Amino acid sequence: MGLTWMAWTWQTATFFGVIALLLVAMTVWEFASPGGAPRRGVLGIETTRGDRLFISLLGSAFIHLAWLGLVGPDLWWALGLSLIYAVAVFRWV
Amino acid sequence: MDKTWNNRAWFMVLPVLALVAFNAIIPLMTVVNYSVQETFGDNVFFFEGVIWFQQVLNSDRFHAALGRQLTFTFTILAIEIPLGVAIALAMPRRGFWVSVCLVLMALPLLIPWNVVGAIWNIFSLPDIGLLGRVLNSFTHYNYTREPGDAWFTLILMDVWHWTSLVVLLAYAGLQSIPDAFYQAAKIDGASPWAVFRYIQLPKMKRVLIIAVLLRFMDSFMIYTEPAVLTGGGPGNATTLLSIDLVKIALGQFDLGPAAAMSIIYFLIVLLLSWIFYTVMMRGEGQQ
Amino acid sequence: MRRLGWLIPALYILFLMVPIYWLLNMSFKTTNEILGGFTLWPRNFTLASYREILTNPVWYNGYINSIIYVTVNTLISVAAALPAAYAFSRYRFLGDKHLFFWLLTNRMAPPAVFALPFFQLYSAIGLFDTHIAVALAHCLFNIPLAVWILEGFMSGVPKEVDETAYIDGYSFPRFFVKIFMPLIASGIGVAAFFCFMFSWVELLLAKTLTSVEAKPIAAIMTRTASASGYELGLLAAAGALTIVPGAVVIYFVRNYIAKGFALGRV
């Protein structure tokens, strides 16, 4: 059973690699300081750091889509914007 | 209930994780891979970057399909949830008729989806279908020609097919209310509205969350029934998102654009479901 | 108002039954009568369509195939979901809430575009056109649902039950099978019912993963409809017969459905 049908590219492999690394990092963080640091942020809902990661990732996906649809194919700017957004989420949500 | 911390519980989740991950993650990764490439078959792919995403996001066709999808989903939610709750409230609470009601109401849920489409397809035919014939004696009705009639038939079919799920869930919620609650309300002279607002609705809250989530997710992915009923027609009038998706993926074999579209589609469903889930679960933690 | 309350469910059931009556009505007609005009009941009552389906292996094998993979899927889904639901209802563990939500997201993935990767995945592991392939693929949406339902029921059982059993010297597997499973029997019934239902009605994946050996009845219907023109009578009879297994199952779990959900964490 070959894997050619999955049509891997190094770009997508890197993408999934980064996601996997993020999950590993979150696990290590959780072991280092258990409990997930729950708190109530600006959204008025209780979030743990796992929730904050999810909100960051989902938000980043939409930031990228919006950039593509409204501005253009130069996604480095969108990536930068997403990082700022993620820092903001981890700080205030 | 107080739960104890125990990370060994992971071992109990492993079988589920393995089965679902096998079916979910491998195909999802493949779709992501397709979405950045161009193919002409035979597993030969060319890297194209994000061009398909840009194309889909700027296409009027996608916007129109998304608009129709949202219209459809919110229309059927607005009809099925209140209707289902009203029927559940009016149902007998015990006795012989309960079983009769439940069995008959659950029937549409157990019919394969393409058969549901086929039933409504023939039931609504303007010349030999009962619905088409009856409607045509009052007004002009032809669902294969008139977009409005096609939409009417589509929504009627979905209400026929799925309202029972809401009824079953809401009824189960009502069954969990002890009789003592109703007696107390009677002694206090509570109006039927007060009984509904302060006794029945809170008890149904959790099942209603399940009902809204299930109906939202399933109606957003609906494919088989409208594909058999109208095939997206007349024209593109009832081409919902997944019908458009299949037209692109299998009809024109444009895997790249179809994959990009399905990722955008999936992200939208994920976002909306997460919002629903979070907003409706918000009260849960404080109780 | 109270006295006329029964009218609402009665009218609703009437609305549900009319299209089904129309299907049955057509299944007893000859194709000529169907296309020839509009009749409220069959003038030339015939069982020819049913005879054709029950004697032609192409047709009845479709029913057998569907029933096999639906049963296998229900067994796998419930068996895998039981320990997982127990874990979710009794313990907190690393990432539990996110895992639960992730499971649910698998019900949201539009099957339309997963069809092709599914086809290639199951071809690659050599399971294409087998019953087990469809049964495994349907786990995608049935296992999350089964976990969700069972978790609700299990949370309704007080934790003291578990603790007393352990003090009495029960091992975990013996406790789970002997004491815990009987307590949530109705929950298992409800979960099995929903797994059966969603596997029975799904067509897109079942059709993609099979070609001859394991082809479900619903797919045979679409093929026949396009191959031999518009055999409406045959199609109606086949459709009417697809309702039968569901009706049998719902009859058996009717009491569980009413009481069942109520016992759960609803």
C-alpha cells in the first residue's frame, strides 16, 4: 500500500508537522503546570489554554482566508497578523 | 458529579480514538494535500499554492451556494425546533398512545436518504403525484420548473424527514419531569405559559442543545435528499453547498478547487458549531 | 385547549403518513397505471414488483449487504464507545474536553469530498467492496454519537455504585459487565438504535466504498432507476421494503426511546 495517493507535498507536511508539534508542546506545558490555567477573559466564557490554542488556530484560519479573499496571495502578512492575534488571545481571552 | 483526575482513562478512549482518527485524519490530510495541487489523474500532482482558495473565495458561484445553504439551514431550524417542541408538549404522557405516536413518528428517520428523496420526487410530481396534483388544483405548481416551488418542496421534505428527531428528544426531556413539579405548579395556580417557561423549558434545555446542534450540522451537510429530489435545479436554484461540491469534484473532476472549497466549508461549519456549542453550554458550568 | 391537544400530534402523524401511503400505493400498481393517470388507490392491484425484488438476487442481495454492514457497524460502534463513554463520565484527563469536541467535529465533515480519499484509503488497505469497509467508514459519525449518548446515561448512575463494587472486591471488567452494563441497558439500546439508523440511511459513503460484492440496496435502487428507464413501480416497492428493517427495530426499542432518554443526563 503506497502513499502516493495521499499526494504529500513538503508544504502541507510542514503544516501538519507544526500542528503536531503544537499539540506535543501543549501536553508538555500541561505536565509542567497542570490544570490548564482556566480563567474568564474578554469573551465572558471560561477558557483553558487548550481552548485558547483552538481559538487562535481557528481564528488564524479565517484571517488567512480573509486576507486571500480581500487582499491577495501574499500570505506572510496574514501569518504575521495571525501571530499577533494568537498572542492577544493567549493574553486576554 | 465530581470527577477524579486520572490520565490512565486515556487507555479506555484509545479504541475510539484509533477508529475515528483512521477515518477522519487520513482523509482530512489528503483533502488538504489536494487543495494545494493540480491533477490530471494517475496520481500525478503539480503544486499550485493557494490559488484554488483564492479562486473559490472570489467566485460568485461559491457565494451563491453558501447563501442558499445558510438560507436553507436557518429556515428549517426556525420551523423544525418550535414545531418539534410544540408536538412534544401536546403528546400524551403515558399509556398506549405513547408507543403508537413514537413508532409512527420515528418512521421517516429510518428511511434511507435517497429513498426519502425518491418518495418526495414522485409524491410532488405535478401530473401523477398526490401533492403536485392537489396543489395544482389551487394554484400553479411545478417544482421542476419554478424555483419557488422547488424550495417549498425541499423545505417541506426536510420538515417531514427531521422534525421527528426534535420531537423525540424534546419528549424525552419532558418525560424526565417528576409529576410533583406539575402538582406544585397547579397549587400555585401557575399559567400554562409559566409552567412551560419555568418547568418544561429548563428541563428540555440540554436535549434542545443536542437537537439544535444535530439539526444544524446535518442540514449544513445535506446532500442525498436534495440531489435526488431536484438535483440542484431548476437551474441552480436549489444547489446547496455539498451539491455544488460534488458537481465540481466528480462532475468536472476538479479535485483541487473542490478540496479547497470543502476545507472552507468545513471551517465555516466548525466555527458556527463551536459558537453554538459554547453559547449553549455556557450555563452548564454554573449549575 | 387541553381537550383538543391530541389534534396536534394526530395531524402531524397524518402529514408523515401521506407520502408513505403514496409510496405503498405506487408499489402495488403496474408501471402503466402509474404513468397512465392519477389514481388514489391501485385499480389493478399487483404484487409483481415485490415478487421481482424478492426473487431476483441482484435486488435481495442488496438488502442482505446493507443489513450485514449495518449490524457490524452497530456492534463496533457500541463496543468501542462503552469504555470511552465511561472514561468521559467518570474521569478528568489530559485534553478530555477537547477530545470530546474533536469527536463531535467528525459529524460536521461534509462527506461529499471525503468520498474520494475514502475510496483510495480503503483500496490501499485492500478492503474495497467489503462489508467491513462500510462498517468501519460509518464509525466516523456513529462512534461520536454513541459516545455522546452513552456518556449522558452513565453520568446518571451515581459514582457510589462503582465504589461499592470495588470495595466488594469486583475487578473492573467484572464490575463493568455484571453491574454497570445492566444499569445502563436502556442507554445501550438507544445508542444502538441511533447507530443502526444512521448507518442504514447513509448512502454516499456506502456507495463509494462498494461495487458488486457489498453493494447496499439504496445504491442498487439508483442504478436500476437509471439503467432501465423509469420503473416507478419497482422503485416504489424497493423503497417500501427499505422501511421495514427500521420499523422492526423501532418497534423493539419503543419503550427505551421514551424512558431511555429520560434516564440519561437530559
